Amino acid sequence: MSLTKYKQKRIQILIALFILIAVSLLLFFLNKEFTDDKIIGGDRDSNGCLGPAGYSWNASEQECVREWEVGDARYQINNFQSCIDAGYPAMESHPRQCRTLGGRLFVEEIE
């Protein structure tokens, strides 16, 4: 291979490398321009509930819930016994206490 053929081959390789780098940079910046930083399915409502995952705000519980998972008893919690009946554990204190996932605290009334 003569010197001129070597130079031609070298120039062809450099041109191909330059084109490859240019196309890579172009694709990188186009991808960056059209991508959204927002996570798909990560939309939260004004109360912080993740709607795409099925959560909605329950005002009586003051928390995000999946209504089909919790049942009707959960929405009627208004005293210590209804908290226990809904399946929340009783804290062994005196008087006993029951706390919902939303942080509502009910204290057993001792007569």
C-alpha cells in the first residue's frame, strides 16, 4: 500500500469517526430535548395521593386509601372500638390506644 492510499484510508476513517461522533451528539441532544423529567404514573393530587396507583383522599381517615382494598368498616372509624374493629392494633397502655395508618389516635374510654 502506497503512502497516498494509506493517507486516503486514514482520512476515510477520520471522516467516519467524525460522522459517528456528530450523529451520537445529535441523538443525545434530541433525546434530552424531548424527554420529560416527570415519571410516568407519578402524578400526585393536591393531597399527595398517587392516583395512577389507585389511591384517593379519604377525608374521614385523613389519608390516601385504595377504596376497593379497605372495605366499608374503615370509613366509619370514629372511636376506639371502631378502630379496633377495623383491624388496627391496640397499644397496650392505660388506657389503651388505637392509631390508624393516617395517624388518627383513639383512646379507650374507661368508666
